[in-house]
Amino acid sequence: MITLVLIMVVPGAESVRSKRDTAVAIGAIALVVVLSFALGTQHHRLLTCEDFKISGNDQPASCTPGTGVTGP
């Protein structure tokens, strides 16, 4: 999985030779992982129960009830 993400994030990653380029690529992946985890743990502030329902996913116990309005 990490290899696939590396190839998508850094074009030409399969031919990276220098340690600096490898460190930058690993840092980019680590940043994406940390930000994804942080946003996932804060879903109750970002998404409402209605958002989960609309997307077809199960509603987590800690979801925030919303107004159900989807649009302006």
C-alpha cells in the first residue's frame, strides 16, 4: 500500500536513487497518513449523521445530528 501511495504522490518514485528524495517521499506519505487520521478522529465536528446516511455508510454512535439540508 505504501508503495502504491508513494508512486501516486511522487512521479518517478520507482526510480528514486538519492536518500534525500526518498526521505521527502516518505515524509509526504507520513504527512498524508497523520492528516487523514486527525481528520478521521474529528468526524463529529466535520460531518453530520445525515452525511453518513447520504453516502450510504453506517452512522457512527458519535455522529452529530444535522439539519438534513443538502444545498444552499
